[in-house]
Amino acid sequence: MEQCPRAHPEMPAGKIVRLKPCGAHRREATAVRTPHRRPRPVSPVRSGLLYCSDMTAEGDSERPGGFAAATGDGPPSPTAPDVRAAEVRVAFGGLLQIRRLTNTGAPDPTAVPAAWELNQPLRAVALALEAAGLAPSAVDARGRRTATGFRATAGERPGTVRVEWLGPPGGGAAQEEEHQLTLCAAALAPLGWEALLYRGPRRRRFLEVEPAL
């Protein structure tokens, strides 16, 4: 006695196949075979794009385990300097790739912030600064400055970022802030960010960063 045909193990999910009664011609019950395809390897650029889109800011637990853009308000990086530098290169490469894919109407797509960056400028600016070789500041568990470098925070106006140059007391950050903030502005300008230098309370300087018009 002939057994009823069973669904083929490679039958695509959701495909409806009408089975004929036992003993009938079985051609209609045979699932269409699809050639086996090996998964494509993820290219470094694609990997960077995914890495960048998973980026968080220091202290942001929204996506634990993602790349954390160093804003200068977190602890020192727990990874070795060369490992951290490689992570930053991959994330920044992903950011540039996002620009190439989305800013197709611009003469130089990499010179214009993408919509992704405009939605989270703090992370984008912090990543651009670190990718340019500028060190972020850092704090300990009690909030005391332990390293000299940039500190990026949300600006007073929506869509802007405030960049300061801070360090431990007596570490010389105040004396070098004008020079270092000038370097920060120079790193951001080719990427489509306008940075204006201001003098704030206690005569400390800071940058207000926003997308260039």
C-alpha cells in the first residue's frame, strides 16, 4: 500500500501545495527545490555600517553591547588603545558609508551629515572627533576628571553639540583648550559641521557645533 506523500523538508515556508489523494500522481506535491546558497561574507564596509548604526553614547544602556561613542563623560576605555582605535575606524567607516548611500545628491556625499547623524548629533560629533585622533576626556565612578580631552554634550539648541576641553584639576586643560578646540573645529569642518568658538562662565572656551548650511 502506497504511503501518503509528506511535505518535502526543503519546502519553502508559507508555500501552499495541494496534495492529491494517495496513489495519485505526485508531481504536484513535490516542493520546488531552490539552489543552496552560501551566506555572503560581510564586507568590512557593511560591517562598519552595522557597527555604526548600533552605536550608543557613554552611559546609554539602550543598546548594551553596541559601539559606545566616547563623549568624555564616561570611564576610560577598558580595551587596549590599538583595539579601541580599530573599533573607531570601523565605526567611522560605517558612518562614511551611510553618507555615501544616503547623500546621493551631494557633490561630495561624505562631506554632508546624513539624516542618521542629524537625529543623534552628539554621537556623530563625538565619533568624528575620536576618529580624527583627538582624545576624549574621562571620569571615575565619582564623576572626577581622570583624563584630559574633549567633552561633548547636547547643546542648548536642538540639533547642536557643545564641545569643551577638560581634564583633572591642575592638568593644564585650561591653558591648552583654545588650541585643542581649534583642532576639534578643524576636524569637524570637512565633515559638514560648523563649529563656533565661545567663551563661557569662568572664561572657559567651548565650541557650539551644528550642521553647516
